[in-house]
Amino acid sequence: MAELTFLDSEIIVSKTDIKGRITYGNELFMKLAGYTEAEILGKPHNIVRHPDMPCIIFKLLWDYIQAGKEINAYVMNKSKNGDYYWVLANVTPSYDANGKIVGYYSVRRKPSEQALNIIKPLYKQLLSAEKSGGMDASLKILSTLLEKQGGRYDKFILSF
């Protein structure tokens, strides 16, 4: 399958409810994902999850946003036809007037080649560990790496 790309000046936007079902996607999101608005609204956001993405990254992402924190993460998404595209995602909780989380908002930019040169081999290693030893094995690798980088995932992601 082909790798899709988009311009540095373009931004992918989507919103979900608290269960991760898509409530909004901008035109670029739908174009890259290969779905029409009718096909994608109400569907789980993991409809664009690429099977080569380590589960530990999504666990970390959900842990952050469900705790009310924003997170940045590099993600490989897949299109309806099997093509794929890389993004640097910033995911934040959305709140109602009473401060209750009512959904999530994601803004994605094109990642740098420098970042992908670091992320691709790391994700390959994490995925391999998950296949042989489950998420615990993947978490151990990620935790060891983060300890060397100051202990914080967000700092590590934004360091390149």
C-alpha cells in the first residue's frame, strides 16, 4: 500500500465523544482516511488505526486524555483502502460548562522526517515486543527509554 502525505501547512482535525466515536472530521481527515462523512460519523476513531501501531501508544494516549491531560503522539493511520499516513497528533479533552469531559479533540500535523527516523524503529521494536510478550513487554521497553530521556513521554515526543 502507498504512503499518503499532506502539506506542512495543512491540519487534520477530528472530534470524538467520550467513547471515541467520531463526531466531526474536517475535509482533510476524510480525504486521507478515504471515507465520506456519512461513512465515518459515529464510527470508532480506531477505524483509522493502522495494525502496525503499538497498542502501548494508544493505552498511553487514552490514559492521558481520560485523566484530563493533553498528549502529543506520533501515529500511523490507515485509509479505507489500506494506504497509510503519519501524523503528529495533539489530543485534548473537551469539557462542558461544569468541567466534565464530554469528548476529545485531535489536531494533527505532518511529522518531520527527523522525528519519523526515530519513531519508526521505536514503534517497530514496541510492536515486536507486544507480539511476543504482550503490552507489558512493550511498556518495559518504552519505560526504559523514557527513564533515559527524563521520564516524561510528552517531553520525549517534543524533543525532536
